[in-house]
Amino acid sequence: MVQALHAARQLKDRAGEATALLGLGRAARHQRDFDTSRTCYHEALVVYRALGDRRGEARALHHLGSILRLQGDYSTARVRYGDALALYRLLGKRHGEADIAHNLGTMARRQKDHDQACTHYLEALAICREIGDHRREARALEQLGKTARDQGDLAQARNHWRAVIVAYEHANDRPYAIGLSRRMARDFADS
């Protein structure tokens, strides 16, 4: 990726530069080097804005929001997610909208704001069902189940997790559905 970035800069290929920066940001994130990741995503954002590439701008903002969330800077993450969400809506990118809603739910859940978490997860769920994305639907349902469990509502958690299994089966991900069934059995045995 570093070579791709250098080549893009030498060729003055701004789009290639931004793409390489996103890739480097992802690589740094996977290595848990969040500062480097944030720098790469910010540089990509600057390039995408200079190019007028709204889709790239939305992706860079989304990634920045995620890094900020992982670093615990929830207020700035919300701003970045909000900016990305506005662009995703403008561009009609429903998958991006669902992912942002999911991430906002995750932040709220970590802050123990269960009502807000449910609101965001339900928004993600509605979008996923609308676009027929069973895998993302399952993720939203799984988080709704975890949120219900966090609140002590085990009956509601079970209902969500049963729906997760069905969604994963619709997504042709039976191994994950089986694994989730086992985790559920373990979780409820401990409850």
C-alpha cells in the first residue's frame, strides 16, 4: 500500500492517492494503530474533498467516525458519522446509512444509553429489511438482543436472537447461525 501511495503521488493520481490512503488507514486500524489510521483517513478526506468525490468523502468520514469511536471520542465520532450519513443519504447509499445507524447504536450501547441504542439499531434493521440485506439485518438483530440482555429483558433478547438465526440462514450463512445458537445457549445457561 505504501508503494501504491508513492506511485499515485508521483503520477499525480489524486484518486489513486486517496484510495491508497484508505487502504493504509484500514491496515493501521487492523494493527490497532489508531493514530496512524486516523491520519490516513483524514488525508484521504482532504483529497476526496479536493476532487469533489462525494462517495469517497462519505467513506473517509465513515472510517474517521469509526476510529474516533474506537478511541472513545464519541462526540467527534458522532459529528463525523453525521456528516457521512448526510452524504450517504444524498447519494442514496442505503448500506452506508444502515452501517452508520448500527455504529451509532454501538456507541450508545457502550455508553449504557439503551433507549438510544435501540433507536439506532431499529433504524439499521428497517433499512436492511428494506434493501434485503440479511447479513446486516442479522447484525442489527444481534445487537438488539445484546441490548435487551444488558437491560435484563432475557425474553426479548431470545426473540431477537431467534430472528438473528433466521436472518443468517436467509443470508446462506448457516455456520454462523449454528455458532450463534451455541453462544446463545451458553449465555442463557449463565443467566
